Amino acid sequence: MAKSSTSSRNRPSPLTNDGCLYMGGAVFAFLLVWCLWSYAGPADSGGGNSFMPRVFSDIGCTRPAPNLRFDPPDSTFYDDPELRYSIEKKVTGWDEKRKEWLKRHPTFAAGAKDRLVMVTGSQPNPCRNPIGDHLLLRAFKNKVDYCRIHGYDVFYNNVLLHPRMKSYWAKLPVVKAAMLAHPEAEWIWWVDSDALITDMEYKLPLDRYNYKGHNLVVHGWSKMIYEEKSWTSLNAGVFLIRNCQWSMDFIDVWANMGPISPDYKKWGVIQRSVFKDKLFPESDDQSALIYLLFKDRRLTDKIYLEGEYYFEGYWVEIVPTYANITEKYTAMEREDGTLRRRHAEKVSEQYAAFREPHLKDAGNGRWSWRRPFITHFTGCQPCSGDHNQIYAGESCWSGMVKALNFADNQVLRKYGFMHPDLLDSNTVTETPFDYPDEGPW
């Protein structure tokens, strides 16, 4: 009997089993709901326009992959017949609409604050410059390579979304449409077709812009805007803009200094009266942006003038530095076997982190031997060929080839090849094991 009694005490009762199962299921359900809530509940960054998901890593939540096949039947802003993508139609309540869309698509809400879409493009017609289409194709490949390495989406547009918004103004209708098409993205990154990414490892410091609550990031210098009053005080060919109502409103104001405005000619006169170094009479997007900053300095609370690195940089001062930079990076890799290690392209960001301690004394921007993030061929006009007359056409085209191959070498290394000569796009050589160590192996 004693043995039987002991056995009975050690055997769990059916009631206990059911209770454990119930409690386990309840805990699992609670953790699942908590995780999903942490993703679906966008947090305000302080400006009332950033949707940063709260992630509770201490309870083991992992970020789900975006579900590309889930779009619930619930009504969203897309079902509103009054919604228009046109640059001439205002969008209102965008923060709330985007927030609601993310709530209904929780797998996209996860990581939304770091998600961006690169937008770039070119004209609808073939280039007049005989090598223009080839250069634009390679320039697009350059951007696709970068986005693939860092997990960004990219949209290439080659149509005018508004018939009057041509040339440098064509970007604004595209950027606005991209904001509406991509509510899952916190940032839209416009990059001109003649701007080439020449540091494939560098990743945009989005946390810095999120922390400071800025909604628009451009390469520029405050002193040149407010003291020198120069139309080259910033460059509007590359910019980051946050996907929020503030940006929608700002694009409306910015675009209304362009060809859709009845005061378009007047704006050109006003810009030239303020910026004496402006070379042409018509209003352009860059001068318009500088003018808005010049007239209302409070805009710098939301517009960040990035001057700490080559957010974009002038090609004339950058291209001659490629050879020295290549030597420096080669010497760095000879000293550190970790940097020489072959690896999958998908884990390239890890090796960028390994490299960073070696770059602490490299500096940033001009006079630096760090790879320039973006080399911008302003004034070259590779498609039309109507380059600024202060440059020889050949210097523009050969400079672009050098920049493209300089960037391409960083990509081809992952595939086992390199261009030995930056001016020779046709020739590649296979990189030996442990390159660039000189062996023996």
C-alpha cells in the first residue's frame, strides 16, 4: 500500500496536466500579443511624425519578416477615392493614415524606423550623348548593388509624373508618390542619376537623424546660406526625407516655387536677387530650398544640413583621391586578416564594422582618406552631354568610369574579381586566396 501511495503522489493528475497546458497556452498567447503589440504600436520620436516600433528583446521577441502576402480587407487610405498622388493635390492626415496602415500590417511595423526606399530616375527618352545611356545603366547598377548589400528597396522612375515639372523639378512628384506607395518606409532617399555611391560599406546614420527629430537631410553649410547667400550652399541632388505629414506639407511649399506655380518666373527673379552667384534666371529646386531656409531659419529645427561626411561630394575634388584611398585600404587589409577573409555578400555589414576601428584617424569629407560615401558628378550631364563648360567632356566621362569601377571593385571582391585599372571597365582579374596578402600561402 505504501508503494502504491507513493506512486499515486508522483503521478500528475489529469487536472494538473490540463492546468499546465492551459497556463502554458495563456503565457504563449500573452507573449505573442505582447510581441505583436510592440511592433504594431508606433512610438512618437518627439516630433509627432516618426513611427518607431517598441521592441521588447528581454522577453525574447524576434522581428518577423514582412509578410508580402497579407493585406487585410479592412479599409485604409488607399480605399479613399479622394486620395490623389498628384503633386498638385494636398495630402492631409498622413501621420494618422500611415500609423493605421502599419497597425493593420504588423510585420511591416517591425523595424519601420530604419526602413527606407531609395528613389532615383532619368528622363523618358534615350540620351543624346552617345555613351549617356550606358553611363546611366551603370549608375543605376551602382545604386542597386548598394541597396542589395544593405537590404533597401529601390525605385527607378523614367517618366514625368507631372508634365510641367521637368528637369530638376521632376524629382518632387516622384518623391511624393513614393511616400504614398511606401507607408512601410520611414525614409525616402532621393539620389540623382549622376550621383554614384563610392563607399559600399557605409550605412546612413539614420539613428542620428531620428534622435534629433529631423525630417529632411541635405548636404550643406549654414554659413554659406545665411552669410554668403550662395546658391551652392547646399546640394538638392541627394536628400533624405521622412515619410510624414510635415514632409508632405513641405513638398507642397517647395514645389510651388516651381513650374506649377503661376509665380514661377517671379520666383526666379527673387532667387537671383538674393543669391548673386546664381547663374541662370529660372527658379530651380536647389535655389528654392535655400531660399526657404534663408527666409525662415526655424526650418533648421527640421532640416538637417549634413556636413560631417560626404553625404554627397563634388567629383572634381574626390576622383583624384581614389588611388591614395585604395592604397590605404589595401595596407589596412594586409595588416588585418579578418578584413581579408572571404565572406558572403549578405554579411558585408559585419565586415564594415570590423573595418571601422581602422578608420578612426581617417577623417571624413575633404582631405580624408576614408572612401567618400557619394561622388556627385554635378555639372556633367551624362545623358544630354551638355556639361558645364568649365569641364572638358572627357574629364566628366572618364571620372564617372573611375568612380563606377572604384565602387564596382568593392562589390566584385565578394565575387572573387577586381578591375586592376579603374579606367578599364572591360578587364577583371581573379583575386587570389587571402588577397591582398602577398603570400606565400
